[in-house]
Amino acid sequence: MRDQEEVKRWTAKRKSALVLEIIQGKTTVAEASRAHDLLPSEIENWVDEGKRGMENALRAKPEDVREQYERQLRQLQEAYGEAMLELRARKKLQALLDEEGK
């Protein structure tokens, strides 16, 4: 990486090159953070994303990124729907209990 060059925008190619340097032990998160004026947590997130991407790529049947997001979205929508049903049921129960208490 060119330490002295100011990078305005971190493209996927640049991020992956930096993550690869970290994985290969050529640099550390702390060194990269100082050299590129980035938050260590931001670089750590890139490393985590890279590891997840590698894990998926090395599976016997890799999942398309879109399929992964769609599956996660469905799971979140289901959880949200269940939470809303529970909230409505609790409100109805509370209204019934309030009426009985009168």
C-alpha cells in the first residue's frame, strides 16, 4: 500500500488489499489505522467481512450474496412480525385487565 498517498475513497479492491496485508501479517490493524487515518474498528469490520466472504467462497456450494441478504431479510421480517403480534396481544390483555379492575 502507498502509505503517503491520501486515499479519498476506499474501494472494495483497496479494502481487500489492506485486509490481505493484515491477514498475511505484513501489517497490523493498529499500523494500518495510523498509516491511513482510519478507525481500528472500521478496519476490523473489513477483516470480519473478508473472513465471512472467504468462508462462503470456500463452501461446497457457495451462496450468492443476494441470497444471503434475502434470507436474512426474511428472518428479520418474521421476527418483527412475531414481535408486533406479541405487542398487540399484550396491549389487548392489558386493556382487558384494566376493564376488569374497574
